[in-house]
Amino acid sequence: MTLEDFLNHIKAGGALNTPEIYQMMDEMSDEARRITCEINNSYHSQEELRVLMSHLIGKPVDETFKMFPPFYTDFGRNITIGRNVFINACCHFQDHGGVTLGDGCLIGHNVVFATLDHGTAPEDRGVMYPAPIRLGKNVWVGSNSTILRGVTVGDNAIIAAGSVVTKDVAANTVVGGVPARHIRNIDKDEKR
């Protein structure tokens, strides 16, 4: 199985449950861990981090991208990062299903993107089901938040610190809590 085959399988909504898929996941995990160990275990300038992240995700990150390590992922090749994105320390991207960060996204400390879920029935529990997480432009995700598989967050939305986001978030809104719920709308002219 090639990476392209794997990504096409994910896009089609396929389950992760064959020996070929498991082998691909193991190979990608080994490569992701090698690169994240390099990112996390010594000092790097932002320019060096952009080069390492480009290797990790398999495509160039923009010169405006910034990150404060450590950074963790168990796949790496299904992450898309827009312009002017900042990722703070200790974030975890479980990106098998795909994680997209739109332009201007701010990701707080210890944020988790979890694109996999397991089957509910005990006999299906070992099977993983991926779905993408998509953040629009200018999304701010507060520290210690978790965003679950299949969630889309609209432009300019804010995820309050410590939230668990289980459902789509409308643009120009603030959500928070466990599970995250609508708190208020954002006025486009609001400064604070």
C-alpha cells in the first residue's frame, strides 16, 4: 500500500482494519517519531522548525508558520497548515484522518486533534474509523482543548480553553465546555 492509496482510502471513509493498512500506519509512525524526536530533543530556530515540519507533513509549510516544541504526531502526512499559523507547545496531532489548519489559526498549549475513533461493539473495538478535522481561517483553539474526529470549525471561531469539541462549530462563535457548547457570537468589530 502506498501513502497515496492510504490517503485515498481515508478520504473515502474507509476503516483502518487490514494488515496492509496496519503496516502502512507502522511505517508512517516510525518516520513521524524520527522527525518529531529531532524537533523535540534539541533547539531549532523557527526556520529550522519549518524545514523539519515540511519533512514531517510531506509538503512545504509557509514562511509565516511558527511553532514552540515539543510537538507530537503519530502519522504526520495528513496535516495541512495555512499561512500565519502558530502552534504552541505540547500539542498532539493524531492526523490519520486529516488535520487542516486554515490561515491565521492559533493553537494553544496541549491541544489534541483526535481524528480516529474505535468501533463501539466489543468485537469491533480494535477497528479504527478516521474522519478529518478542519479549522477555517483565524480559528483560536485555547489550551488543553481536544477536538474530535469529523469536526469542522468555522472561520474566526474561538474554542475556549479546556473544551472537548464533539460537533461542528459555526463561524464567528465562541464555544466552550465538556462537551463544547455555544457561548456567544463574536461581533466582527469586537476588540476584546
